[in-house]
Amino acid sequence: MTTAAPVVLDAMGGDHGPAETVAGAVQACREHGVPVTLVGRAGELRAELARYGATHEIAVTHAPDVVPMAERGPGALATGKSSLAVGCELVRGGAGAALVSAGSTGAVVSCAVRALGRAPRVLRPALAVALPTVTGGATVLIDAGATSDPTPEMVAQFAVLGVTYAEEVLGVAEPVVGLLSIGSEPGKGNRLARRAAELLALLPHRFHGNVEGHDVLAGTVDVVVTDGFTGNIVLKNVEGTVRAALAQVAAAGIAPPDRLAEVARRYDPGTHGGAALLGLNATVVVAHGSSRAATIARACVVARDLSKSRAGLRS
Amino acid sequence: MTTAAPVVLDAMGGDHGPAETVAGAVQACREHGVPVTLVGRAGELRAELARYGATHEIAVTHAPDVVPMAERGPGALATGKSSLAVGCELVRGGAGAALVSAGSTGAVVSCAVRALGRAPRVLRPALAVALPTVTGGATVLIDAGATSDPTPEMVAQFAVLGVTYAEEVLGVAEPVVGLLSIGSEPGKGNRLARRAAELLALLPHRFHGNVEGHDVLAGTVDVVVTDGFTGNIVLKNVEGTVRAALAQVAAAGIAPPDRLAEVARRYDPGTHGGAALLGLNATVVVAHGSSRAATIARACVVARDLSKSRAGLRS
């Protein structure tokens, strides 16, 4: 695997299908210089590529099956003929530098884990997302949805993966970890969080202790660690709440809509280009299911950059 | 217990102590016509009342002990001499119509459950908060922090309590319930949510199915039900994210700060006046720990109104 290897894009994943993924691949290639290989139904993909005159610019690998967005587990992947499974195989074999998919998070996680394997000593993978903070920096939220029922030991490992990501991708020196819980005092939380807090205190990293829901965007810590159920709900709650707050401002008629849209874009799922699935033997970026072309392109850029740095992908 | 019975205010609860709670009681009494009885260290409370010339206006019941904000369980309440425990006793005995406390949620819940008792067939109490939606209405978030490790059966009961609250307090006819989870498709979620979804489908209420983090403020459903750990994190995440988004708008200099503050107040913990602790034999309102006088006053109004309607407080 060299840095010149293309990013492999699961072109059938996502709510909007090949129309948006192919457009995103063309953008990634032409505007960001990222080589991309598309995986999916070759006929459909070539027809989309033809619309941009990009048939000879972007390679296509045929995969006849599509994993439905409602698919959670590995069931439908058993044939190995889905665009997701074939894409994972390309990366595993070294023909691709990294995988990007806007498919069902559950399906991408289970397929990638099976095909690419967990890095040594990693119990479960976790999704890391960098959220912009009011202080102008970013906070890594991990796990944003890969493992919905982790053990406390897994949560402690997620923190380590998040620290590596903050160090190597965001350039933070000695990142501070906070455990998402209810109440900032020690001992507050559900059973999982209380035990995870004890384990986090034993790690050779800077542990702030508990943080709360209002700390996620406040820049209180560099890494907010939680289980994948809570993390995914928080991630989507941030998106929805930003939208709601700015809609109230717009409805009050006190700010120009185009300037509000700029603020909204800071929190758009497209801004961070997707979530990095950490803890595997190769780079995987899961783009939002609702991603349009520009977001897919951004995810390809992030995947290329992550695969070059190899950062945060091994514990 | 008559409607003329006063609201009992735990005057020692909250981050800011008697200075704010007493000021809040005076506001509740003078501006909203709510009779209030203060419970706490009588000397301190009378000194504060004197500052407003309200010594003869508002009754004081002495309680020598204070429950620290870090207190989670019933330990420190064993003496029964804390302002919280004495306040609960006043309500239990009928000398108060309802209890308001800005103390530690965990302490208020455990003390209130012990003193007031759960309503028949209620397994665990739950906190209900009405959040303003972008559609101009409100969505009940339940449980917002009373029971951090519920069983699926408890979560299904929380939904029933939330429906009653939406019907009787917000005036919604046949409220629609959504289960907070990850992914809108059936079968998505952690173990707790997946089992709770099965139970919710069996209830004689309108069940939308799963909703996600971005649905909380979108008006998708009338009641968003979840466990108290996730619900408390979401509640505080909404507060923090509104703050962050409006701070970005303010920093961009595209809207007048005073008009932005108006929008912020819609989501302020003070706006909804506190969380109603449902499932007990009497009305209990838990105000935000950071509550200032106006928020305390609003919580007293909500408690008075809830105790009059007796709405949502019995399953």
C-alpha cells in the first residue's frame, strides 16, 4: 500500500446512491487531487461518470449487490458481492489506500472489522468525529456510533484511540480526556460510566474526569469519550440543535440568512468529512448517510490524509 | 392538601444557596401569587427575607442540615434533618402542595421517592422536561435524569408518564411517542433500546418508532422517551449547543446581541421552570442546580400549576 494507491469509495452506500457518490468522486479527483476507485454496479457508475466526462479518469470495480441502509449486521454481506464487501477486499489486498462509505454505520463497521481485522489488542473499533468548539479548536467525540453496547474496558480503549487521533490528526499535545456522564462529580453516571471512570483514572493519559452534555462543544477537554449509543445520539443532537437554534434566529429576522448558513456549515456533517473508524488495520471513513457530493469528496480527502499519516488507526 | 397550600421550597438546594432561592420565593409570591414556604437554616433564610422586607410574607420551616450538591444517594439524608428531607415531609403531611428543589437531582429523587412514595404500579420515577421545538410547540423529553440504569419495562412506563404529561400539561391530544435511539429503522439501538421498542409497540398509545438525536427539537413526536443517563446528557447537550451556535452567530457580528439573548432564553433551563419528577404520590419539581432567582420563581409556578392539575403525577 503506497500513498499513491487510490481511495476506495463504496459508490452504492448512502441515501442518495451513485448520483451523489460519483459526483463526489469526481470532485475529490479534480478539485483535491485524490485518486478514487469506485465500487458498485459498473453500468450505473459508468453512466454517471459519463455525465462528467470522467469515464477514463476514475476506475470502477464491479460489485453486483447493494447493502440496504437498514442493514445492521453482517447477514447481507455473506455473499461478499456487495459494493461494501468488495471495497473492503480491495483495501485489504492493498489495491486501495483507504475505504470511504456512506452506507449504514452498522454494516460498514461489521464488514470492515471482518475484512480488515482489528488492530492488535483492540477489543472493538470506535468512530471518532472532530467537532468544532466555541474556543475555535476541535473536540474529538469517540465513540460516535460503532459499538453500541461496550464494556467499561472498551470505553477506556476508545479514550486511547481518541487521544491518538487528537495528537496525530488534530496536532494536540497531551490531549485531555473527559468521560461523558451526568454530573461532573466523581461517582455520577450509569453503571457503565462509573466503572469506565475508574479505568480511565488508571491510564497514563490526562484524565479530566466526568464532563456533561454541555461540555461537548465548550472546549472543556480535547477528547470526549462515551459508548457508541450515547455518542451517536449526541452527534446527531448537536446537528439538530444547531439547525433549530439558527432557524429561530432566522425566524426572528435578526440576521442575514446567507451569513447564518455559513455558521451552520461549521457544524454540518460534511465539514468534518465523516467519522474515522479507529482500531482497525486500515483506514476507514464512514460518511453521513445523507451525504451529498461535496461531503463525499471531503470524506475522500480525510481518508487520503488519514491513510498517509496512518494516525490513530492502530492503538 | 388544597390548592391554597403553599409550594415548599428547599431553600438550601442549588449552586447559589439561599441568596437566590429566597429571592426566587419572593418573586414567586409577589409577581405570580404563589404562596411559598421556605425550608432551611431559619436564621440565614430570615436574614435574606429581611433584605426584601418579606419576613412576614413568607413562612420558614427550620432544617439544620444541607445536602451537598455532590450527594447522589440517600446517605446524607438519613438524619431527616436536611432541608430536602424536611421539605419532603411537609408535602407528605399535606402542609405543602408541592416540592421545589434545585438540589442534586440524585438526592432529590431518592429523598422524594422515599418520603412521598411511588404511585401505584410505577417501577421508577422519571424526570419530564418540555423542550421548545422548531415547529413552535414543545416535545416532552423523559427521562431527563431520574433513573440512570432503567430496565426496558421502566422505559416503557416512562413513555406512559410522558404521554400523560403531554396530554394534561401541554394539552396535546393523543400524543405520539418516539424512542430515542441510533438509526430510525426498527431493530437499531443498544440492547436496552431494542427491547424497549418491542414493549412500546405493545402499549395502547401512538408509537412512532425510533427517533434520533436530531429529532429532539424537530417536533417529530410529542414525547421522546429514553433512559435517564442518555436523557440527561441530551438535555444538557441541547443547552450547550444552543449556547455554542449563538456564540458563533454573535462572534460573526451578524445579529444584535440583545436579540440573540432572546432566542437563547427560549432554550434556557429557566424557561421550562424545571423538570417534573413524575410517578410519585405528589408533585416534585427539580430546578436546574445553577438556577437564579427568576428560574426558582418559575419552578414554583410550574409546581403550583402541576399540583392543581395533579397532571402526569400518577400513572
